[in-house]
Amino acid sequence: MSQPFMGPPDKFGRFGEFGGRFVPEALMPACLELEAAFDDAWADELFRNEFHHVLKEFGGRPTPITYCERASDALGISLYLKREDLAHTGSHKINNVVGQALLTRRMGKRRMIAETGAGQHGVASATAAAKFGLECTVFMGEVDTKRQELNVFRMELLGARVVPVTSGSKTLKDAVSEAMREWVTCVMDTHYCLGSVMGPHPFPYMVREFQSILGKEAASQCLERGFQPDFVVACIGGGSNAAGLFAGFANSSSQLVGVEASGGAAISGGSPGVLHGMRSMIIQGDSGQVEEAHSISAGLDYPGIGPEHSHLAAQGRARYVMATDHETLEALQFLSSHEGIIPALESAHAVAWVMRESGREIPTGSTVLINLSGRGDKDVAQVRQELRARRD
């Protein structure tokens, strides 16, 4: 590649035309404080060493790459999974929250707040808060508290307070909005631990840097095993697991593919706009009103996407495609029955696209790496209900 991809944003926090910091004046000092604190910490070898040490000893890193023999035979490709489902708390989310919890402590703040959709970021935030002795409040859409009851209990067991959000669609978008409103009122002693590569600068860059550990690991593991993936694939809501994975392969020959939910496809069905402090691709009406997203997966139920993903799409470096709810359920069952691995509904979107396009857009014999961003334990009850309803 003649041009490096996925470097730092410009001084205004923009990736090309996307990103920036579109926040009320009351939040500008908090964003500037966080930017300075992160830049200082990330340049500090002692901070980075502690970050890696905690993720090794507490988070279970490095996570392995698994070759899927039976699925590969069925699809006519060589399929590998980056196993973030084996990280502590069951997803890639632990990488980001360990970094932000360490940063919260470094800034001298006593409390973290977080948003969550599927509950995995909330669980990871509550986990890190418990480890480092921080208070934790998690905002979660009321709809999501019902379809992810187990994760709500896990957060409470870990000592966090879970606040159901009853405004709007009562899902992830509204949880983010409520967390930002809370942050305005308590910036002196509270850090907002945002869970994805979205929001105002420095969040998209900071979260991508914390998550890049998984992509760098995966690139090294592929090299050790003697191959370069033809396709590197990840599901996308806000896009942190995909950004982390892509960071390890952005300047390689691998094709980068992000898979959005068909009911929340901001790249395919959106247009440039501003949401939650960032300029990115947003699903919106002709008058600029943000429209509701829909996905069987609570973690992808978001009408926008991280600004760096919008930039990668505009550059042509990454492709963004869709998977339907039906395809996702089929993919979850396929991977479960062929490999003994139950993926999270989010991750199953990536599997669904690979299943659909093997032998088509993915030539037979290709090597494909999917980031299995989370395990499906949290979704089993919902999947059972969905499958029963489809059979009736």
C-alpha cells in the first residue's frame, strides 16, 4: 500500500470529512480534558505496559485464532475465527474498558458511566469498575433490558447500577443520549466510558487504539501460521470490534469487510449527518431527522456508524455490506452445529455474509478471518424464542 491507513485523526479529530467534536459548550472542557489525558497516557510506556499486563493477567489475552475445519469444508473456503468470545466477560469489550478504567483512575475520577445495547459493554464496564474500585452506572434502553435480562443481572452482581432508558426507541441510541446528558452534570468526578468508535473526538480514536490490540494480535498470529487472509470480516454497529481488527490489516493486501444489520445499515442506507457529537454516515430522513434502526441484535441496533468507518468507506479501503435477521439466525445455527461455537448475534452477522458470499464474492479456496467479537450465551433465550416463533 502506498498510503498508510488508520493513522491518527487531524488536529480537529476528523478522519477526512468525518469525525470532529459536535457537543454543547458544557461538554467541550470534558472532551478537551479527555483528549489531553489520553494523549499523555498513550505516550507513557508505563501506562501502556499496565494496559497490556491487565489484559494478559485479567482479560485472558492473547485470544487464539481457531481454524474451522467442518465449516471450511462446507463453504469451500479456509475459515478462521479470532476468538474474542474467549476474552474475560465474553467479548472484545474488555479491551476498551480496561484502557478507559485505567484512564479514569489516572485522571483522578471516582466514577464511570457507560451505555450498553446487548449488555456486553455494560458488563465489561462493571467488571473493570469493580476491579479498580470505581463506581459504575450503566444506561440501557428499556427494550434491551428485557431481551438481555441475564446481562442486567450480571452488571448488578458486579456492583453497577443499571438505569433503564424509556425515551425514544428505548434501545442503544437512546442509552447513548442519556449517558451524554448525565455526563454534562457530573464531569468533575465522572468519566463517560463510551463503548464504541463513535461520539465526539477523542472517543473514536481512543477506542480504536485500545481495541487495536486484537487486530495486531490477529495479524501476528496469521503470520505465524503462514498465511495472509484474503478477507478480514467483522460485524459493525458503532464499529469498535471491526476497527480493532481492521487496524491490524489496514495496510496489508487483505480485503476489509464490515457487516451491518440490514435494518441499521448506515453506510449502505445513510447519508452524512451529525449524531452523538460526531459527523458520520447516519440513517436519516430527508429533513435530517434520525430514523430508528432495527436489528435482531441489540448491539447493532444503532442508526449510525463510527466516523473512521465512514472514512474507510469513502477511501474505498473497506467495504460495508449487510446481513438480514433471518440470515443471522441461520449463521448462528450453522456455526454452532458445525464447530461447537455459539456466536453472539452480533458476530453471527459476519458469519452470515461469509456463508452467503462463499463461492460468489468470496472465491472458492479463499482464506477468510472473521472476528468472533462475542459469545452467544447472552442470546440463547432470545434465539430460542425467535426460532419457535418462526416455526409456528
